[in-house]
Amino acid sequence: MFALKQRPETSDRELIAAVLDGSEAAFGALVDRYKDRVFRLLGRYCRDSVECEDLAQDVFLKVFRKLHTFNHDSQFFTWLYRITVNAATDHLSRASSRRLRLVEDTGLFEHDDRDRENPTTPLEQEELARVTRELVDQLPEKFRTILVLREFEGLSYTDIAEVLDIQLGTVESRLFRARQRFKDALIRQHPELLPVADAGARGGRR
């Protein structure tokens, strides 16, 4: 029987085996281990915290029902992320909504040491975050999702490939295209927010 106070080193594999053996405590431990990450990821798609909680419950219900299909050929959290992303995008589709919530401090994807030497004010940070939400919201769903997973969730290319069930080369090309679309939209709509070097290079073109 799975102990209520599991060892800190208890692996996902051990917890999953215990759940499949009928342990409710093991499933509770699995939920506790990943609920914050699931809720945070859902928060990229939903503005309402109650909505996020409902979606998180749906996600873990699906996990419980489908856990017997998980065959350990990938990490558990990437399998869980796939279910979470699918639940979020299905929800957006049902609601006929294309809004994506991003709450990063600056919102821009690439920074260098010069950015750190010239910190932005809280008001500038708020404006950057608003622009990021606006621009990413305009991207097609597949580009928005891959930006969220890479730039804001920090997943590796390999993990993203597992979450989205696509090839590693597809991850690389799709992410490149997503970043390029974001930058193109930034140039068109908010050139004043471009880094100095980029703005100067663009202004020098003939």
C-alpha cells in the first residue's frame, strides 16, 4: 500500500504504479506535485482563475482516466502538458475565444547585457507586457502555443516535441517562424519598442 507520507524521492513511475494499483493517496501526491505547473500553464490561456481551476480539474480527471495508457516512453510531465495544452485550446475553441494571457515582466523574448544596464520603469514594463499580450494574441494558435512552451514555460525543444507530438525539426522551424512573426508584428505596430540596434539597422535600409 502506498504510504500517505511518501518519501521525498518517490519517483513519478512509482506514484503511477501505485495509482494503477488503486491508491488514491498516490494520485493525490501526483496532483500535488504538478498542480502548480498545470495551473500556471492554463493561466496563459485563461484570464479567469475560477475558469483555470475548472480546467485544471478536467485535466487531472483526464489524467486519472488515461493514466493506464501512459507507457513511460517519455517523461510524465510532457505527457501531462500535452493533455493540458489540448484542454486549454479546446476550451478556447468552444468559447470562440482567441485571447491568450501572458503576464511576464517585460514580454520581449530577446535581451542582452545592455538591457540589464538600462532597467525599464514599472510603467514601461507594463507597456511591454501589454504589447506582448497584444502581439502574441494575433498569432495563429500553433505559433502562440510553441512560444508559450518555449519562452515562458522554459521547455526544451525535446520536451516541446513530446508535448505537441511533433518532430524535433518541426519544433525548431515552427519556433523560428513564430519568433519571426512576432518580430515582424512588433516592427509594423510598435517600432518604438525595438532594441536600439535593430531600430538603427532598420532605419539604415534603403
